Amino acid sequence: MNYGHLFSSLEQRQIRLALVGPKGDFGRSLLVQCRALPTLHVVALCDLDIDGTLATLGSLGFRAHAVQVCTTEDEVRAAEAAGRIVLVSNHALLNSVALDLIVEATGQPEVSVLIAENALKRGVHVVMATKETDSVVGPYLNRLALENGVVYSTGEGDQPSNAIGLVTWARVLGFEVVAAGKSSEYDFIYDPAAQTIDYLQERHTVPALAAAWQLGDDVAATLAARSRALSMLPQSATPDYCEMNIVSNSTGLSPACPALNFPLARITELADIFALKEDGGILDHPGVVDVFNCLRRPDEASFAGGVFVVVRTRDDETWQLLKQKGHVLSRNGRYACIYLPYHLMGLETPMTIFSALLLGRPTGSAAQLPRAQMVARACRDFKAGETLAMGGHNHHIDGTVALLLERTEAEGLAPYYLAANKRLVADIAAGGVVPLSALELTGSALFAAWQRNPSLSVETSQ
């Protein structure tokens, strides 16, 4: 694909962009790229931390006089007239700014859904970097965008959009996609000589892993042995369920299983692992989304939270030729893994912005019906009156684990990020999945939007 040709009219455009959540990691990475792309004209920024945002802008080389903090509509209009970047803490003031597109990166679903709705209804494109919001109401926001003649999309540089791109690329070429997914965010790095595993800042001695380092003939048994050997470390992450929820909704692929599999896998093994059980793999059926934990030596490249598809091979001679060139094939030659070992966060998101403005097309989310639903299962007893508190880098509801269900299996259950930070009006026993009826949802903008998802019947006592 020649992107210079695809976006050949870019030099004639001046894209008026607002970024909500500029102080976060994603926001900063997008601002870095905006500095390198003069066609992206940042006209507004919104963040609750005004001082922190100003510090971020200063560290990126934005001049102080180029930004004006505004608290009223009159101040917004004056800043615009003076050619300054409007900086606000109240997202409602963005409605007073002339915009082509908003990038939403607050990580706060109850806020981001309002920002997205307001923008789409006034004819402004939306790139949704708050994956939690898209997992709950992406189908509705897609439809709302179509109704208003604009684009709604997840952003290139985040795994959902990248995975959707790889799946649709494979389908356009006629491949049968058996599985699609990503690696979890952090690698498990094994030193065979020292028999240690490094995970983030932790190091553990793992003598039992040596016997399971090679995949062996019994794939499931090897994976189980690896999991036991590394049982002291977390082997699943809540954001991965959220991202696979989005990919499922946008591609029609179903969850591999409610807990997803999260095998500890080396890159060269992916075509053997994400194969059907009848062919020695771990999958009950084809056409699924799943996640793996990247297991590697210190001298091996990381998957870097990248994305993959596993496809069926059709012609042995062709694929054996490709195997000789270094492509990853299963040992029986029936499956191949094609992958992109990177995700560049906001550095890559301009591709989505350009596609929306120049082509009128999303790069990620598509207007699909809800296919999957991420839900929360209680790990302890919860009592009415408690709040399902969410916090931390991984946006995890304390005291729960995530599951990813087929939408038809989730009737009456609360989407995970709809349940987050909601007060309980009923007890939930350990092992139970949080139902809608147990949540205080009065005044929830996210719940109101979720009820508008296409073909979604909601039964709730709220």
C-alpha cells in the first residue's frame, strides 16, 4: 500500500483537531506526532489537570503563549480568534470550538461517551482511544456516526484497530482466519542458563520451566506445565479482554473461551497453538479471538503487544516455500501465523485521522452488531451498598476477574466497564457474574448509550 498515494491530498488540508486526555501516555505520543505533521492543527485540549497538561506541552516544545486556558465560551472564542490552542478542563466547552475531529483518550467511559455523542451529533469525526467505552457502546457510536455523516473509529496504534486491520486484510485476500489476537502487554523472559524468568521488575527461579521450554508433541500438556511453572506470576490482564471484545464486535469473530486462553507461547509456536484441537492445537472451533503471553529468551525479539492472525494454508508447495523464507507454520503445515510485532500508540493514530478526513472511512471499528460482551465475575462476596471500584493502570475492578462471553450468553449481565465504579443495590456472591439488576444506574450516560446499541434488548429493573 502506497500511503503517499492514498493520502495524496493531505498537503492541501489543515485538520482542526481536539485531544481529550493529552496528559496521558497515549495523548503525549499523539502530540509528539502532531508536532511532526503540520497538517494536524491542534486547536483544543481538554484535561482535568491543567497544570500537568501545560507541563507536558512545555516538555514537548509548545510555547507558553501558544496556549490559553479557558473557562467560558467567550474565552474559547477569543483564544480561537487569536490563533491560540484552547485548553479547558470542562469538556462541554469543546462544543464551542470549530473542529474537524476529536481524539478521546480520557480512559473514563462515563465522560468519553458524552464527548463522543456530542461530537458526532454536531458532525465532528471521533477517534476513540478510550477502549473501555468502545467495548460497551462501540456499535451504537458507529451507528450514530453513520447517521450524522461522519466517522467513528478506534485508532491505529492501539491493538484493537491494528488487529481489525490485519483480520480484514487477511479476509480481503481470501484467507480463512482461524484465530486472531494479540500478545499481552508484558513479556515473560526466560534465561535457560540461570533458569530464571523476568516479568516487569520481578525475577524468579523457575527450574520446572526447562522441561516445558520446547513445545513437545502434546501442546496442551506443555502449555499447562508452563502455566504451573510460572504460577507465581499473573497470566491474564483485564485490558486484553476489553480489546478482544472490540475486535470481536468489529469482525464477527467469537471469544475462544470465556476466560480466553492466554497460553505462554513463543512466537514460533503460534501456528501450532492456535490450531484446532483435532490438529493438535487448543481451539474448539475456528473463527475466534484470543490472547497469548509472549515467552522468550533475553536475546529474542519481543512481540511488543502486537497482533496476529492464524490462517489455514491451502497449497503445501507455496507455504513450504514461505516457511523457508522464515514464515511461521505449524509443524503439520496446515496453519500459518501472520503477525505485526508492534503497536505504536498515538504515534500511529494519524493514519486513522487521515482516513476519516480524506477517505471518510474508519480504520478500526465497523458498524457491527454486538458480538461479545466483557463481564465481571466476583472473586469475593460483595454486599449491597458497596462500590465496584476501578483503578490502577490496568483499569481493573477490584475483587473481580474479567470474562468475555458471546453476546447471546450475556443476557441480563452488566458489561464490565458499565459496572465499574457503580454502587451495588444487591448482594453478589463469590463466583457470581455481576448482573445489570445489581447496579445503581440512575443518571449513567454510559448505560443510556448502551441501551441504544443496535439490536440489543435490555431487561433491567432500573
